[in-house]
Amino acid sequence: MGGGRGTGLSFGHTAGSQEVAASTTSVQLSLGIAAGDASFMGGNEAFLRNIRNRRDVDPGGVFDLIAHGTSNGVQVEHLGSTLTINSRVAASRIRRLPGYHGQDIRLLSCSTGARSDGFAQNLANKLGVSVWAPSDLLWARPDGTHFVAPRDPRHPNRPHPWRRGTFIEYRPGGNR
């Protein structure tokens, strides 16, 4: 995915499995999904509906941020356009969110941890906290369970049947 308009990847329920990838389409700022977390996504998207049902909300006091993402940014809607914002702009918005008090962050946002010099690392540097981010696409089932996996090349709206990614911790100053 590239650019600010969310081109390239589809978003929706997958056939049969009811799993959804948070990858594209428009996003709007909506706050107050659960105590200590926030969403930059529209209120009726399937991924958002599913991830809201997760049982591990804010594990260990970590602040969850839900958004469509790439290795270079997360998406927000501004004046009717979908924009990909960088870590500097995201850090500024996060600091102003209710419930954010300088705690570590978990990005529930596709591919934001895919590059060691990408969005998650830069956000950790800007905020001075650890940021946990998925190494690939983040998928959520209706019961809220979620996992990291690439797309299945044979069925692009489904996760790969056996390859899995992980959440990577990015620390301020880098992971040395």
C-alpha cells in the first residue's frame, strides 16, 4: 500500500473464515473504544468491530492504538481525504488523546513494525516509550482474537495458512 489514499489492498470479511485485515479504505478519528486506547479508524469497519472484542485490551497498561497502517505511517481522515501520517504527526496526536499518559504503546495497525527504521521505531523515538507493532498484516476474528500474518497469495483476502508474523518491540533510540 502506498500514498495517502489507501490504494492497493482490499478490506473486508474474508470468505468463510470471517477474518479481516486492517489495510486500507478511509479512516476517521474516533476516540474511546476502551479505557486507555484509541482508534483512528471509521466506526463501522469490520476490522474495528472485530478488534474491539479482544480480551487483551491494554495488556500490562500498554496504550492500544487502532489504525490502518503501513511500515511508514498510519492513516487518518482529514477534511474528507484519507492521509497517511508519519510518526511526528502521530506522536503529536497521541499525546493529546484522552487516556494517554506516557505509557508504552501497542499498534493494532498492519505492518507498522515491518521495518526496523520505520514507523514504529520512529514513534518510539518521538514519544520516548516502547512501541509494540506487527511485522506484517494484523488479522482479527469476530471474537476479538488477532494474529499477524501475510496474505495468502492464492486467496488475497485471507491470511496465509501457515506463515505467521509477530509483534516486535521498538525501544526509544533503537533496538540494540
